[in-house]
Amino acid sequence: MKKIKLFCLLGLAASILWGTPAFAAQELIVSAAASLTNALKEVAAAFEKAHPDTKIVCNFAASGVLLQQMAKGAPVDVFAAADQKTMNQAQEKKLILTPTRKNFVTNRLVLIVPLDSQLALGSLQDLTKPGVKRIAVGNPATVPAGRYSKEALAKAGLWEKLTPKYIMAESVRQVLDYVRRGEVDTGFVYSTDAAIAKSKVKIVLAVTEHAPILYPIAVTASTGKKDAAQKFLDFVLSPAAQVIFKKYGFGPA
């Protein structure tokens, strides 16, 4: 017994002497919609500062892709989606703890073009103009922004008509990259995405003919760190985190 205590004390002393932590922080895996990338990274850093015993590991992708990963058994402790449909599917598949589900931010869909573009796009109908040859859209099957775009275009009677012009993307950030690099004439992204690339793209139209863009978050059913996951979720809803989301252009839920 004395030897065991001695070894423990020596290990603790060594960790202090060489600057290595005696106890490693637990990791919390947060799978979140690609549009949350910049804001959630800052929120995670603020949470870690307040909770040094927990390290947030973020996994960003299209909400539908994240759902598929979870369904296949990928380790996730907290799931944040960009739409209600994806979270509803997660709930139906019993991938989340339903009582923990909360809405935490809102967003807006916009149409953007490269900063130096001369295209005059005052309405969705202008997308039929000959000068508009390539339109970047998130894949509606997995990308919420793509679903919102499809809904708006369908209501305008344009979804099928514009099919030859679509360049499908695997996330809203990929749409942003296509427009930023001038590889397409225009694309549908969230206003928060446009804001982080304002030196490369400009908003030409606010798109409104779609369901409200409301982001939900929930603790997953598979987590083995429920308490820590709930603490992070609560922090996301806190005034401190909401200030960060507002800085990046998100609205309150």
C-alpha cells in the first residue's frame, strides 16, 4: 500500500515538474452544421475557459451528413442542426435525448455573387436570365440551406426550370467557396456565411419564401458524458454564448 501511494505521489510531482497535467480533460464531441463553424468555435473556446476540465472537439458538416454519421454509430455527445427536419429525423431514430432538445439561434437565407460581379439580380426570376449560367445550391437531400433554397425556388415556380444551371454542393460552406472563387455566377447561403466572406462576395437578394431557419441542439442518446454534454448545451443557450452568436450574425431563437 505504501509503495502504491509513493508511486502516485511521484507521478503527481513529475506532472507538476514537467508541466504535464495530472488529469487529462475529458473530450466532448459536438457535431454541428457547417454554417456554425466560426461562431461555435468561439463559443467552444469560451466554454473551455470556464470549464478547464472539458475539451470541446467540433465536427462540422452538412446537418444531413452528420445525421448519417450518428446513425452509423459515430461518437457524438451534442448535435446541433441547421433545420428542424434533420433534428426531427434524429429524434425519430432515437439518436437524441428528446427532453434536452432546444432551439438556440436563427438565420437568414440570401443570394450572393462574387464581389466583382455585374449581374443584376433583383428577384429569383432574374435567375432565368441567360447571363446566369451556374447557380450553386446545397444538395437538398442533406443540406438544410439547399432545402430552404429549393422551397423558395419551388414557390416561385423555378425549381425545375433552373435544373440545368445547378451546381450541387455538399454543404453551405462549399456553396460559399464556389461563389468566393468565382466558379459559379451566384449561390444560396446563409447571411452569416456571406458576412465572413464580405471581402469576396456580396449579397444581392434576401430570400424569404421558405420555412423559418431555426437551429436546434440536443444531447445525443449515445453519449456517455450526459452531464458534461448538458452543461455545454446550457452554455450555448446562455447570454454569454448568445452574444458570440450575435457577433457572427445569428438571431435569437
